[in-house]
Amino acid sequence: MIGDALLPYYDRGWRKSWGNFSHPFYCYIRADVEPKILNWLIDRGLTACAFGVESGDEEYRNKILHKQLNDKDLFRTMDILTKRNVTAIPFFMRHSPGETLEIELATHKMSKLLGPHPILFEYEELGASARWE
């Protein structure tokens, strides 16, 4: 595993430092990673990756959650990962502030489209005694 955060794969010097090194690894990526860079990671040994989608509703994902991830880029990345036999682990959220039933259903549908390994985080209502400080 490489990471606890996003790899600096966008940094040309960091990529250059790898040379021709290749070894199986998994890491976090952004779902809108450029295809050229995603293929570079796969060529270096990427066998699995995780990334946040958050919501199956693109407008909610970007306007409310500020994810800045469009469906086109998401599905392009999934297509590359699938064709190159890389396991994808998308992360989703349910019951987040402002989510409607329609948005929740869109998230459920997208998690199935991107399956078989989606991770779903559940927001829970805070009890009356809970306070943010």
C-alpha cells in the first residue's frame, strides 16, 4: 500500500524518480486522474485503488459536497481500470446533509454500476445532547 493520502502522481519529478521500477501496489487516486497518468501507475504495478465518488448525483456531488468530479471522467477512469484488470474500490456517502431520497437512490444505483467493491459510509443523526465545539 502506498498512501494514507493521494499520491503526488501529478508531479513530473516524482514520476521520473520511479525510473522503470515496477512492483505491485495499491493506493488512493482521484477518480478524474488523467488517463496518461493512470496508465503510468498501472504500468508501475497498480493492482487496486480506492477513490471517493461520494454521491451518485453529479450536481449534488459537485455543488453541495464540492467534489469537482463529473460522471464522464469517473466512468472513463473506471473503463481504464476494468480493461487493465485493476480492482477499483469507490467510496460513497449516504444520509449526508441535504441528501434527498432521489439522490440516495442515484448513489445506490451508481455504487452498483461501479461495483463489486463499493464502500458506503453512513452519516447518522446526532443525538439531542451532541454538540459541536
